[in-house]
Amino acid sequence: MSSPFLIAAAAASLAAFAQPAADRPTGVLPAAADCSEAARQVVSDTGGELLSAQPRNGVCVVTVLVPGKGSARPRKVTVRVPMQ
């Protein structure tokens, strides 16, 4: 289950799309949208919980927390996905 903090952060970053382009500050892009599909795919593939998804140099860096097997601790996994 996603934490309320992650949901709020995603909603706030997507709120930039609700504004007309003329109202957005110059040079600011809604970066969360660039990695949203990559984040969905990594979460689906790993069965983990999304910690972060950040664009860097043409690559989405997606970090998830993957549950451990049995009583093992969860693992933090970082996946780099080329931006489309």
C-alpha cells in the first residue's frame, strides 16, 4: 500500500498539469510525469512499494521497497529505465 505522503507528493507534482502552460514558471517542467510510466512498470515487476522516481540525464531512476521472503527484511531496489 502506498503511503499517504507519496500520494500527496504525486498529487502535488501532477497539479502542475492543471495550470495552463502560460501560468507555469519559465524553465520548470513537471518532471514527475516523465517517469510515471517507468515507476508503474517497476512497481508492477517487483511487487514493491514506490519510494521515488526521478529523471536524471535521460534516465528515470526508480527506487522501490521490495518485501522480503518469509521473515526477511524488505530490500531497497533501484532501477534505471531509459526515458522515452
